Amino acid sequence: MSKYRGSGFVISSLSVGDLVKVRCGELWKSSVSSFIQINLRKKLHQGNAARMTKEKTQKKEFIEALSVLQWVLSFLFLGVACLILMVYLMFTSWWPLAILYFMWLVIDWYTPEKGGRRTTFVRKWKVWEHFKDYFPIKLVKTAELSPNKNYIFGIHPHGIMSAGGFACFSTESCGFAEAFPGVKPTLAILAGLFKLPLFREYLMSAGLCPVSKASLIHLLSKNGKGNAVVIVVGGAAESLSSSPGVNTVVMKQRKGFIRVALEFGADLVPVYSFGENELFRQVVFSEGSLGRRLQDLFKKLMGFAPCLFIGERFALLPYRTPVTTVVGSPISVPKLVLPTEEDVDHYHRLYMEVLTKLFHEHKVSCGLSENHELRII
């Protein structure tokens, strides 16, 4: 290679080999540069995607929490709030509206005991999907149910608020209609709630009904076939025993639903919600203590028990614990217009045996240990 100097420039005379080497070096540097840029862009894109996914997850969790919070607040306060609102309107310029509603209430008083006013629109609200995903809640089918028969589902345990029972049987979020085509579930709850103005309309729209004899008679004899009346058998008494790590059901003296099943020939179906008792921490008073006596007195007067509980966040949001609601196999029940005590005792005993078997068959798959026992009181 020879060099020439002149006019401030350095001119090089390169051989063909030198030119090839220079060109290859430039290409190599260009390729490396391009490779680095592509990888940087790829990593930047991956970082943005991960950040977007994280933000989406946080947003989803926030929506789920709001969905559950509105349900908890509705459970605790909406009924009383509706009653206070209607009384307040009586003393404002809106009093004619309140009067008209109370007139309608008198005319419509017995509708809850005649099947209510189920609304598919309310049962399919998107909010219930988020509600289900918060825990999450899952419905498990173990046997087929014929749409040509009526059923009484006994669901256990009550827990604090029966989240599993509500999600699976009062909304369409858990896929009950797909799992049991032709069978229509109706969750039966405290009859007194249907006396609260406005709140009763909300309850009926979700397909809930009062757990009264008149309501059960209508659903099991005057509403065709394919009805599944869902009863939280343990009721308020069972809620007082709700505690994490404990599976206690109040059952030994609960025979009324067995008698109704025999009177109308409705098959009995035990249902167990694993994880229901894990959603809240509760102060459980011992039997005979002052706290328990006050709770029992309140339950006797009002029909429900005041539980001292706390959740995971803000005291009200339940813990994010999976709830698995397992629907057992139906127990065939004959129709006996006047069942004897022996008949009732026989099917009551059979029901407890099937419920216990259902619990032990699914407890391990639902997160309990092999030696975990079901306590029936």
C-alpha cells in the first residue's frame, strides 16, 4: 500500500485483498450493529408487553375486588339502606313515589313465595364473572340430573356469607346451566329479607326465594319439572361455627327439608362447598359463654346471627381462597303424602351418610389432608 500526501489529504492505494478485508469488516460491523439493535428493540418490546400484562393483571384484580366488595356491602347493608331510603322519601317532595311503591308492595306481597321474578339479565351480569374469579369459585358435577324431576339441594357449610352457593346457584358465572341442562336452581334464603322494600326486587331478580313452606310447595308442585331448590341447611346456627380449618355442619336436628322432599317426591342432592369456611376469620364464642348467648338471642329474635368476622383487606374483603362447590349424586326419594317419623329419620340418616361420603371423596382434591374429618352436630 502506497501513500500520497497533498492538499491536506491522505490518499491510500489499496490492493484488491485489502479492499475485500475492509469491506468485510464494514459488513461485519454493520451486521453486529443491526443484531444489537434488533435485540434491543425485541427486549424493549418484551418489557413493554410484560409491563402491559402486569398492568392488566392489576386492573383485573382491582375489578374483582370491587365486584366482591359490592356483594359484601349488599349482603350487610343494602336491605337496611333500602328501608331507610323509602322511609326518608316519605318526608320529602318525593312522597307520592314512596306511597305508590308501598301500594305496589301490598299488592305484590306474596310474589316471592310464588316463584318470584327471575331475570336472566341480572344473573348474567359481568360483575358476577369477576366475583367468581376473585376466589376463584368452581362448580364440580359428579352425576347427571334429569330435567324431568324436582330436587332439593342441601348445601354445606353456610360459612359467613355462602359465597359458593350464591355464585353457583344465583348467577350464571359458574356454568350451572351448561352442567345441568334443563334444571333451574333457586337459592332459598331468609324469608324476612323479602319484606324489605326495593331490596326484595333485587333478590327476586337474581332468582332467590324465601325458605318458607309456601315457597317450597310452589316450586316443587306448581312450577313444573326441573326445579332445584337450594337450601343452606345449617342456616344461621352453622355460620357461628364457621372458622378456617374447621368443617362442621349443623345437621342432626335439621329434618324439615327431608320431610318436604318426601311429601313431594323430590330427590335429595347433597352439596359441599370446600373452602367456604376459609374466606373470613371469625371470633367463635364457646357454648354457654355470654357472647354466644347474645348471638343465640339475636338469632332467635331476628332470624340470623351476628358474626364477628374480619377479612383479608379493609376488614370486609374475604381472603382469596379457592372455593369448590361439589354437587353430589341424587338420592331417590319416594312421594309420601304423609311421611312417618321413621321415614323421615331413614332418609335423614341416608342423607348424612351420602354427604359424609361426598366430603371424603373430594377433600384431598380440594386441598384438605387425608385425615381431615367432617364433624356433624
